[in-house]
Amino acid sequence: MIQAPRGTFDVLPEEAARREVVEALAKRILESAGFARIETPAFEHTELFARGVGESTDIVQKEMYSFEDAGGRSLTLRPEGTAPVCRAYIEHGMHKLPQPVKLFYLSSFFRAEAPQRGRHRQFWQIGAETIGSAEPAADAELILLLFEILRTLGVRDAVLHLSSLGTPEARVEYLDELKTYLRAHQDELSEETRGRIDLNPLRAFDATDARTRATMTNAPKLLDRVSADDLEHFAIVRRLLDDAGVMYEVDPTLVRGLDYYTRTVYEFRSPSLGAQSGVGAGGRYDRLIEQLDGPATPASGWAAGVERMLLAAGELPTFPAVTDLYVAVAEPGASARAFELLRAARRAGLSAQQELAGRSLKGQLKQADRIHARYVAIVGDDGTQTSLRNMHSGDQRELPTGDVIRAILRGNRLS
Ligand code: ATP
Ligand code: MG
């Protein structure tokens, strides 16, 4: 038996219905805030992620599905959405549009990770990006929208962790200071953290190992070293969130796994999810577009995992599919007339299904009941007469097949 690859999953119809609730809700909230949908290709030139996400990140170092095409170019299944959206912004000259450009996406992403609950190799994200605004209000608006989506989904335990990473200039000196601290405490660090001191020292704050974590509590924090302008920006973001009634925890140990962040960074964590607690995360990335050869353009955005939102969500209202009409046949000879009735029903805007499994009449009625059909039309022997049964009341009457649709529509008006 051929199975789906490890770390991937099928979305079966029942699950698809729950997903649609999440997608529709996010779409409604984002669209009403002026975000328009964008979709980019499932794969990009590898260089986009190497330069955009950063060579030293876990994503680029070990999580990318890369392959060579026939022309010998290296392509990569997209591991995240921000670099591709920025690539599209530059490629389509969106800097010429009135700024900011507010975009959202709802797409699948690919990372070669160890599969666990809430961690897959192909997963879905809803993401939002505000490109072309340096305002703290853009950050606050984005955070508020993600907060609103999670709240509406019934994710009650999400905690917002918030910090500022300042500008790359402010980081240079700090990174030296941090490296010095890490080297002085080498013996207390996990092997992985020790191996990353030069390449990506900030990641030490993300270590899971207890001894490393304890050592990092006393490490110098970037938030204490950022510039006065960065602090002013951060203070405004916080004030706007305070005014909006959004609770958060200032968390100076919050470093994100992507190199492009500047200033505001955040993550919503839902403890009920266990080890993979990150539901959605984002931040400001003022240098990314320039780094991808575009015009200097400040920007900010987030991405939230659909699977993790579903795991953390409360009871979601799903709507059972309704069928107005089930077209049954008394005799196989009536099937052409039944098919015609089916088409007429759909033309009239009714949802309709037909018998397709050669069931007995009793079996057909049972099937109609199973799919919650409101009416069953049993098309008679020669197709001219039909018995129309109201499944709710149990009433059944004979009428010319040509009158069935009208009778149902009249019934609809009355009910
Ligand atoms: P984590 O800390 O869980 O590895 P991350 O920092 O790599 O997350 P981001 O790159 O910021 O995550 O992606 C944003 C969101 O996408 C995460 O908060 C999470 O909900 C979701 N996500 C990330 N990786 C996966 C995955 N492999 N499977 C399912 N969802 C994921
Ligand atoms: Mg990750």
C-alpha cells in the first residue's frame, strides 16, 4: 500500500469543513482591514530564501526541500511566505502603488522537520504583511488582527510574547557582547548552542536544554541595548496594544528563527499545545526588501499555522451540508428522466443529488435520509409521474414530473 509521505497528511472532508471555518474567518477579518489576497508559487529560486531568510537560520541550514531543475538551477519548496511576498512586491513594482500595500496569503509551506503533533513537513499558514509603512501603528494593527482571529476561534490560552530586536546596527556590538558571554559559559551550554556561538548566537535563547536555558537567564539582553529610537517605537506599539486591551508579556528572550526581523517581534503561544506552542508569530522587517534588491521599504507581518490554530481552537461552528432534493428511481428505466429532473433542480438553484449505486427503493430512501435530503422525488416507471416525499413531514404525493421543481420551490416559500 502506498501511503502519504511521512510528515504530510490528507485533509479529509470533515476536517476540510473545520479548516474552511478558520480560513473564512481569517479572510473576513483581514479583508475588512483592507488586506488583499496574494498567492505566490509553491517553489522559488533557492537564493531567495538563502538571502531573504538568512544563511545562518535553521530553516536555510537544515529545513529546506531543495532540488535542481533540468536547467541546473536550484529551486526550493517555499518554507515561509514573507520572502516570496517581498519578491513579488519588488517584481511587480508595487512600490509605485499607494503605500502601504496590505497583503495576506493562505498557502501551504514545506519544511524538512521531525514530524510531531502540530509539526508537519507540509503545513498551512495564514499570513499578513503590511509593506511600505514604518509606523508603530502598522505593527499594532497586525498584532491586533492576529489577536482577533485567535480570539474569535476560541483560542483562550494564547499568551502574546513581545519584544524589540532593534536595528542591525545596534545589534553588531551586542552580538559581540553575547558571544563573549557565551564563550565564558561554554561548559554550561548544550553542544548545539556551543556550535552556533559564531554563526547565530541569538539562537541560544531558543535552546530547549535546561542548563542552557538557566545560563541564558543571566545573559545580556538585546532589548537592553537597542537605540533610543527603537525604544520609542516599541513604547508606541505597547501603548497602542494597551489601549486596545491586548495583554502581552515583554519577553527579552524572544528571538525569532528568521534573520530578517528588525524592531518589533512577537509570538502567540498556546500552552495547551505542549512543545509546539507557537500558534502565530511575526515582526517588523525593515531591511528585507532592500536586501532582495528592491527599494528601501519598511514592512511588518506575521504568519499563523492553520493546524496549530485548529488544535488550539475551541468548538467550531460547522454547518452540515443540506440537500434539497434526492432523485430516486422506482425502475432503472426511469433514469434518463431522473437525470433530467436532477439538472432542472440544479438550474433552479436547488442542491440536488441522484442515486448512483443501484440501490433498491428502500435503500435509496435510506441514503436520502443519511444525506439529510429535504425532499425525495421517486421518478415512476415511464418517467412521467413522480412521487414527491417531504422527508420532514413524511407527506407523499403523486404529481407530473414536470411539476416537481415548482412544488419544492413553493414548499420552500412556505417553510
Ligand atoms: P516553531 O518554533 O514551532 O518551530 P517557527 O518559529 O519555526 O515555529 P514560523 O516560521 O514563525 O515558526 O512560522 C509561523 C507559524 O507557522 C508558527 O507559529 C506555527 O504555528 C506554524 N508552523 C511553523 N512550522 C510548522 C510546521 N513544521 N508544521 C506546522 N506548523 C508550523
Ligand atoms: Mg521552526
